[in-house]
Amino acid sequence: MKKYIGLLSLSAVLALSACGAATLEGDQSGDDGEVEELAAEDITIGLSISTLNNPFFGDLQRGVVEAAEENGSTVRSVDAQDDTATQINGIDDLIQQGVDILLINPVDSDAITPAIESANSAGIPVITIDRSSEGGDVLTFIASDNVEGGEMAAEFIIDLVGEDADVVQLEGVPGASATNERGEGFMNVANDRLNVVESQSANFNRSEGLTVMENIIQSYSDIEAVFAQNDEMALGALEALEAAGMTDVIVVGFDGNDDALAEIEAGRLDATIAQQPYEMGTIAVDTVYDYFSGGTIDEEIGAPLELISAE
């Protein structure tokens, strides 16, 4: 497999990030606004994951848990099961349990706002991971550059099939920042150089990727490439295309999960824009420790991307 590192490295993203003071109103800071310093073994981290049905987020959770346990911290984790109401209820439970900090991977960037505002009112600092929040006060946002990743996918497709090719985009969960940003990046390039015949949501879900792709094939039998905004949808689309005998269609995913990498190695999937979810989790825990030791936290913290292909 070939790997191509994204144009923005982690250090470059960090250098470009604006710096914000590591303070919040509430119990975690004193009257002068300073953070109450805590040792690692005294910290309880609340973790809310959008869904553990997606291997990507399982790796993210594992990165948080293993990094925290290695340093003696406690992690209390809740699975939102891709449902906003479930996520808000889970975060409320974590707030009631008195966690010291919340790490949130939102199901929906808009709908998560009330939960973050509740944490703000309780004086509990919040870090968002992979998907941002449209409201509430967040200490920092940890993610890959999704816009850049979408652009990388479009450029890779053009390299293989040329400009003006008929392509399909499978979008993620409507309202999620990753959906918006990956789509923005892809269309930044595709608007002028590709013919996007269809762009539909399959909710970051493999079975929906299969079904949506089956339906699209009924109307567009001459497509040359598919960009799926995550690997699960890409693998579903791949199954539909193979069942229809359309094995020459280029399929590009996003995330770099284990199943996708295995299919690239086998020569079935053409490429993925690989994030590093485990590393995101460890970065989040490192940021927690920086915060509770009085450090300055950047408003955004980047994680690097790679384009991994079979060629």
C-alpha cells in the first residue's frame, strides 16, 4: 500500500492554531479564573462516543481508555448509539456523576449544544473530538482537517479517472461537522473538475451505504468513481458495485479503519483518507493533563491524515 501524508502535519496545524486560555467558569477554576490543578490519578474523564458500532470510534475510545489507565486516571464511557437524545442523556449522567472533564464525540454538531451548555453550567470543561459543536464553550477541538481530506479524495479520483468523470458522493450523518467539512473539501475540487451526478446521505453506515448505492446504480450505470465520507459507507458501496458487476468503479473511503485497510491490501478498495483515531484519543488525554497542570491549550488541535492506496 502507498501512503501519502496530508499537506498539514500535526505540528503545522498546531502552529497555525489560535491559542486560548485553559479556563472555564465553574467548580474547576478558582475565583481568579485559574484552573485547579489535579494529578493524573485524581482525574475522572467522562467520554461520550457517537457510536461504538463504527470501528473508527472503537479505536478512538481505546486510545482514550488506554492512555488514561496508563497514567492512573479513571474513564467513564457512554455510547450514544448514533442517537442525539441518547447522547444528551448519557452526558447528563456523566455530569451527575461529577466527572472532572468531558471528552465528547458528537452525533450531531448542532444538537449537542444543550449538553455542552449543561456541562458549562456545571463547571465541567469540554473537549470535542472528530466532530465539533456549533454552540457552548469548548476548551479545544481535536480532529483531522476534514476539508483537506475531502480535497485529497477528489484529487486522487481525478488522477485515476481524469477530469469531468461521472462520480457519486455518499454523505455522512446530516448536521455532523465531519459530513459538512468532508463534503466541502470534496466539492471544492469536484465542482470545477468532476461531474457529481448524485450526492446522498448514508449516515456513515455500511448497510445504508449498500442500499443507497444499489438505488443510485439503478439511475446511473456509467459512474466512474465513488467518494464515501467514511470507510463503512465505502465498503457498503463496494459490495453493491461488485454485485452489479461494476468492478472497475473507483471507490475511495475516509477514516482508515482496519476493514478498509484489509480491502485495500486485497485489491478491492482503491483508497482511504486515513485518520488516526487511536492517536486522537491519546492526544485528548494528553490535553486533559496539560489543562489540569495549568498549561495553555490551543483552540484547535490537529491530527495528521494519510492517503492510503493499493497502488
